[in-house]
Amino acid sequence: MEEVVIAGGGLAGAVAACMLARAGCPTLLIEREIAPRHKVCGEFLSIEAQTYLAHLGIDLDDLGASRIKSVRLISGQRSAEVELPFTARGVSRMKLDEVLLNLAASRGAKVVRGCAVRTISFDERGIHARCAELGDLRPRTLFLATGKHDIRGVKRPTSGTTHDLVGFKAHFCLAKRQQSTLDGHVEIILFAGGYAGLQMIEEGTANLCLVVTQGRFKAVGRSWPDLLRTVSEETPALRKRLEGAVPLFERPLSISRVPYGFVHPSRTDEPQGLFRIGDQAGVIPSYTGDGMAIALHSGCLAASTYLTLGQASSTFHRQLKADIQHQIRLASLLYAATRHPFGRSAILRFCQAWPSVMRHVTSSTRLQDRVVQRVLVGP
Ligand SMILES: Cc1cc2nc3c(=O)[nH]c(=O)nc-3n(C[C@H](O)[C@H](O)[C@H](O)COP(=O)(O)OP(=O)(O)OC[C@H]3O[C@@H](n4cnc5c(N)ncnc54)[C@H](O)[C@@H]3O)c2cc1C
């Protein structure tokens, strides 16, 4: 029996498996998908995420990642542009997640794919994870890394979060001229009932992510083509970018009820030994492009806590909450402001008049460097 079982092989689960296996800890990672797949994600890698990936020896140039140096904020006819405080990278999750999972396996973690953990419960003997393909598991320590997907028995308490949203992702091959206009930038487009992010990733592919309220999606009869058409009509810049673009997916990927603003409470009745990582521990509004950094940070922090303190998951959750709650709160407040026409217009005017404030906000809504360094340097 492995010492640690990890449910979910996204970024959080895979990085935790890499760290545990490297330290010689017998680790079993269970991933639901049998083969690499695309995921709903803007695929914008912040500097903090890049720091963790570099620490693992992952070379983003080898993956063909794009470089992004500035952000363009767009709403209707208005736009404001500001240089990012770092060079971001763009790379598809299909590639990145696979590289990390392979790394975990090469370091000695046992990676089982095509199996899903169905329920988790607790009794006097500890943690009980039920998995149709592997049977009943009784790990002493379980890392819960199933991302946006909740498992029966350990659902996240999402009251107080914004969870009326639907997220979409599509890849496009843009017309040459639009590709060169977009190159080096990430465009954040605010519109009534949602926002979009557009950027280049590897191999001349553009990633478009749209996050809209269920109400906005319902208003167009839950039709993706109609949603894209109406948003493009409201945003000339987006309409232009997509002129002559070739969609690379038959239909977009989608996800609903993402609980923006969720931070796992550090005090719960869950037993020691259950470590929630990635989106299971905290969900930052996606426009910040820092969700992957939080996933990597939480996976590394959980592994290092386990390796030094054993099953002390409440210590881990307390530390993680202190590391991420401020930026998640700030990002959620700003997102709430963009839901009102006045808020969108005020944010745009503000950014046009004071680009340095926009730069400051892009820094304050992300994981702080000292927090990353603390985990990388270790106790
Ligand atoms: C619309 C949108 C855009 C975003 N854009 C960005 C961005 O540009 N930059 C950024 O940094 N972040 C972005 N994010 C956030 C980022 O995608 C997440 O924070 C990150 O993927 C979380 O990683 P994770 O490992 O926790 O979960 P995931 O990446 O979701 O991985 C979870 C894994 O668990 C597996 N799994 C699920 N259920 C089970 C089960 N029962 N048993 C076994 N395995 C299971 C899944 O197959 C999956 O592989 C975005 C999010 C959204 C919604």
C-alpha cells in the first residue's frame, strides 16, 4: 500500500506526486482520464507558475510556449494597455499536464490512469476512498486534487462564492494580420455578463476563454455560436481578431459552476491526513491568470508539509489560506465590479489614466514571490 494516495493528476496532483516521489515517499496518483485531454483554461502562465515549473526542470521553450509581455484591457470601444511586470508564457494544458504527469512517473510515483475516485468518507479506521476500478482504498494520507470536480462525501462548501458562471475554451488559427496584432499580448475583454481572455499559445494557436453568467448564456438559447456572435458584436476588437479565424475544436470545452472566490476554511471537521490542493483549496477568478500558480504552490506546500510534519493537514491548510486568501479576495472584488456597466467603464477609464495602478493590481492579485521562495527553499 502506498503511503500517499493522490486523487487527480492535473497540475496540483502531478506536482505533489513529483515532490513526494523525489523524496522517496511511495505515492499512488489516480487520474480519471486515460489519455491527455484539453482543459478549460486560458493557458496563461504567470511568473510564479513559471518559477515552480523551472524548479522541476521543465523548459517552456522546449514546449514551444509563447511569450506575453503586456495586457490589453478592452471594453466596448475603449482599451488600455500596460506592460506586465514579468514575461508571461502561453502553453496548452494538454501538453503541460502530460509533461508533469510523466515527470511524476519517472521519479517513481505510481500513476494509474483511466480510474476515478467516486466517493470519500471517514470512519474510525481513517480515510476510505472508493474507486470503481481499484476497489476500496484505505490511505493514511490523501491529497485531494480533483480540480473543479467535487467528489461525493467531500464537496467544497461554496456558499459565499460566485458560482453562477460558465467557462468556455476554444482554440483558433487566426488570420496572419490578427495573429501579429495579438502576438506578445494578452487581451482581457470585459462585456455585459462576462469577460474573455485571448492570447497566443504554442504553434501559432490562439486560446480564447470566455466566462459568462448562466443568465447571459441562457439569453442566447445556450448556443455557443450565438454567444460568440453577440459578444463579438459588442466588442469590435474581438470581432476583428476572429475575422477569418479557423476554429480548431469542433465545439468549445465548457465548465459550469466554478466557485470564484472559494478558499478552503482552515478549520473543518475533516480528519488530519486529508490535504486539499489546487482548485480544491482555492479558486481565484481566472482573469488573473494565477490559478495554475496556486495549484503548483499548493501541491508543493502540501508535499513539503507532509514530508516534514506527516499528516498535519490542518497546519498546511492554515498556511495555504494565509498565502492565497488576500489575492483571491482582491481579485473577487474586482471581478464583482466588472459585473456592472458603471464598474467596467470606471475600471477602463482608471487604467487609461493611471496605467501604473493597473500594473500594481496585476501584481497584487497574484501569489507573492516571498511565498513561492519560502516553499522552494524549504524548512
Ligand atoms: C475559464 C477558466 C480560465 C482559466 N485560465 C487560467 C489561466 O489562463 N491561467 C491560470 O494560471 N489559471 C487559469 N485558470 C485556473 C486553472 O485552470 C486552475 O486553477 C488549475 O487548472 C487548477 O489545477 P488543479 O490541478 O487543481 O485542477 P485540474 O487542472 O482541473 O486537474 C484536476 C484533475 O483531476 C482529475 N479528476 C477529476 N475528478 C477525478 C476523480 N474523481 N478521480 C480521479 N481524477 C479526477 C481531472 O481529470 C484532472 O486531470 C482558469 C480557469 C477557468 C475556469
